[in-house]
Amino acid sequence: MIDYSLPLVDLHRHLDGNIQPHTIWELAQKHQIELSAKNLLEVEQLTQIHDKTSDLLAFLAKLDVGVSVLADYDACYTVAYENMRDAKNSRLDYVELRFSPYYMAMNHNLNMVELIAAVVDGVKAGEKDFGVKVNLIGILSRTFGAPTSMLELEALLAHKKDIVALDLAGDELGYPAELFVEHFSKARDADWQVTVHAGEADGPQSVWNAINKLGATRIGHSVAACQDETLMAYMADNNIAIESCPTSNYQTATVKDLKTHPMATFLQHGIMVTLNTDDPAVSNIDIAHEYKVASEVLGISQKQLNQIQLNGVKAAFLSEQEKQVLLNKVS
């Protein structure tokens, strides 16, 4: 399982997919927002997945409830701050929180630049109070199209120094990488790192495109990469890490049976695999749960799990000096 003498990180964790049911309920009451739920228990049933959904888009619909209550900037601050408390409760040493400003802003027409400021303030306050190091990754929500994503990118660039990387998430099948080449060129010009959701709802070519067209050095999910031996060899040879999220992949029906998840295959091919929670509040999990799944369901050995923990540090969007600080935890 988790070796707490090693650094524990979570690199693929959606801030806007980790809004706790009690927070959704409290914000709905505060802002008089009507939900199709009459109490906290019903909010939990509405927002959490206990087995699986039909597909990725059905999974993403669960997140919609949480962002629907982000009625002002204080709400966004609260959610960001509580994400840091959750990271502390999970005993994380380092977390990368990703979020889509347009997705968070759209229900109540919030200004994206001001919203990002609230998120930055919230995670910084949480970092100080809870002692977990954090970096923010901006997401372009491809589902809303390339023009909207450009507006989203411009808002993120207004906070260039507070963001370490750019991600592309949402409807992978409907909005392929080719539509976002200009966006990611601008991101690289800003000296941001690049991680892209790919190989989750589409095939291996989606992963190739994320690497070759967008410049990704990490791939979110990448489940379909197991279908392409050349791709797996390329990822291993070029240190392109996989941000693996097994429970999420089962819940989105990306893998039909959790036992068939390709994490072990990726490790066998020498790929830098990391283990992450994706949307922990929606999936109703924590990082310890994912390590248990990796061990007991996927058959990953303790030695491999320890390597996965260290891979998380290697793949992190941190300076070498910052990585060494984390590695100094090794006892």
C-alpha cells in the first residue's frame, strides 16, 4: 500500500471535481440555489458515483452539480481552501490541483480573471494552514469549443505566475487536439508545462496527438495507449508520464472491468506511471483507496507501488530543487 516514509503526491486531481457534498449543500442554502435534492443525503446520491456511469460525459455531469453552486468569488475561495484541507487529510506531501475557470464561472457569469484570483488565494491560504505544497494547473474545457477555450486561456495567462501548466479536458471525442494547437503554443510560450487528457474516451491516436500536436509531457489517463506498442515504447523512451486514475476509469466505463486496467502493462513497458484520484469527491475515494485498488485488484507489487510514489515526484511540475526537498523525506 502507501509507504508514508516516501513522498506522497497526487498529480491529477480536479479542484472543481472535488467539491464535497456538505459544501454543495451549504452553498446552495446560502445562495438560495435550487437543487434536485432536498437534503444532504440526497446531495450525496446526486453527486457521487458508487459503481459506474455509462460513459465519460455521464460522469462529467456529476461535476455539474458542484459548480452550479459557485455563485460568487467567496464560494470559489472556499472550495479551493477545502481542497487543501482534503489534501492534508489524505496525508499528501504535494498536490497539483487543476481547474477550468470557464466551467467554474459559467453558471453565475463570474469574471474568470477574478475567479482565478479567488482560487489562487484559497489554495495559498490552505498551503499555509495545512502545510501541503501545491501547484495549480489551468484547464481548457474543450467541450465548450476552441473560441471559448481561448478566452479561458487569456484569463489564465493573466495569472501566469500562479499557474505551472495547461491541461485540456472534457469531450475528448467531440473536440480533438487539432482544434487547440494555437492555445498550447501560447502556453508553451508562457513557459508552462503541458498535460493533456487523452486515451480516455478516444483511441491511441488521441495520445499521439496530445504529444505531437500539443507538446504534452504527461498524459491524463492514457488508457488506450495499451493498444499501441509503438506508443508505449515512445512514452517510456521519452519520459512521458501517465497520470493513472483506475477508479475513475472504471466509473467512466473507460475500462469495463477494473481488473483489466492497463496500469500493470504500462509498468511492464517501463512507462513512468503515477497514481491519482481525478475527482475524489465525485468518485467518493481518497488516494489510499487508489493504492489499495492498485495492490488488491490490479496486482501491483509493493515494490512497484513504491516506485509509483517516487514516479509522482519525478513527474511533478516542480523544479529539481523542489523535488529534492520532497525526496529528502525518504527515511
